[in-house]
Amino acid sequence: MRANFGPAGNSDSFQKMGYKSFADIPRYVREMGLDCYEYQCGRGVKISEESAKKLGKLAEEEGITLSVHSPYYISLSGIEEEKRLKSIDYVLQTARAAQAMGARRIVVHSGSCGKLSREEALALAKDTLARCQQALDENGLEQIILCPETMGKVGQLGTLEEVMELCKVSERFLPCVDFGHLNARTFGGIRGKTEFAAILDTMERELGAERARVFHSHFSKIEYTQKGGEKMHLTFADTLFGPDYEPLMELLAQRGYTPTIICESAGTQAEDARTMKQYYEQCLEQRG
């Protein structure tokens, strides 16, 4: 078992290489030397069941594992009951698309804390996630794994500690640790191997070794402000903002972790995912 690497959506190179439709995605990912792909439903679940099944079949043929990002406008911690019920429905829509394409993991944003205290927002989000899992079970979607994501803006629910608490709602949940987000919301707090190790240690302590080893992840360099946190995604070519991927790859190889690493670079996500994979494999070779 090894870590898997892939892009979130398509790099700019997708069309430049002559690819045109969603049916070309698995071949593109494989030709880029990658293992997985995160299908984006950030602006709504618009893929038909037929298309999802076709994508899943092609991905299986190419040996590509799929995951799905649920709509950005989900708010697990919304004060209004109606908004939280809609969020449960959005999760269900995403899960049905994931099931059709053979994906198991779906990434879920927690939403903003708004006028609530962080404790109040967390309590609401935990309740909503529990209802999401119940809805999945009741609709024959129990195999779908919900992955609450760490968030990049200071006002959003989604610190590492908050995501650990959300994942305790069900042993089936896996954290989606977005290292770029964590670095942005701590204003450059991930400086090297020590900080990456602390994140991995926290996962293992709070959720157990089994879940920690196979966590879901997003990685990119992200520009941030000293007030709000995340501003915009960058590429690995940026030298001003972090985090750097090398210390994390070294730790994954050393610890034998096998997560799914989805790169969210701006326009070079497949290329940067390949860069991470190549370095990770070098680390494995050095360990023998």
C-alpha cells in the first residue's frame, strides 16, 4: 500500500493536451502518472447518473480511484434549521453521484461560524453530520465515507481540532486535512517537519492509528492575509507562501501512512500532484 496522488478537477494542461470531455479524465490522470482524481461538485451536483457511471467505468479501467467534493455552499452549522436540512440533501445528492461513479469518499465543508461561538457552531455541525450519516444509511449509501475538511479562513468552522471533533461523530468518517488551509488560517504556521508531524500526531491521538494512516488530504500553496486567512490558491512555483510539500512526503514515507493526497494548485494541480508523488516515491526508495 502506498499513498495516492491526484488532482482536484482538471489542470490547464487538460485541454492543451487535446482532451475535451469528462470521459477523457481517467486517461489524462493515468498519462500524468497519477492514481486518483477528485470530481468537483462545488457549484452543485450537476453530473447525471449515466455520466457518473460512465466516468466510474473508465476510471476503473485506468486504475484511477475517484472521490467527490460536495457543494461549497453546504453549511453544517447554519442557525436556520431549513438551511441545515438543505445541506443534508446536498450531501445526499453528492453521495448518490459518488456511488454511481464508484467513489467512496466525499469531502464536506463545515461552513462559517457566523454570529455563533465556535462551540455553538461545532455542536450544530456535529448534529448535522450525524443526520447526514443517518440519511446515507437510510438511502443505501452507507459505504460512502464523509470527510469533513479543515478550512482556510479564520471565520470558518474547520480548525484541525474542530475537524477531529467532527470525525468523532462516526467511526466511519475520515478527516480531510487541507494543509494549505491550515497554513493559511495560522498565517504561515506550518514551517517544516515539526508542524507537519504535530498534525499527524494529533490525528493519530484523536482518531486512532488506523484512520490516521489513510486520511484524506488536500494540498496546495495558498496566499493568505494576516486578518482573515485564506485568500487564493497558488502553484508550487510560488516561493512566498507555503507550505512546502517535501517535509510531509518524508513523514508519510517514514511512518508508512497511505493517505489520498489531492492537489488543489491553481491550474497546475495535476503537475504539482505528480511532483509530490515523485518526491514521495524517492523517499520510499531511500528507506529501502
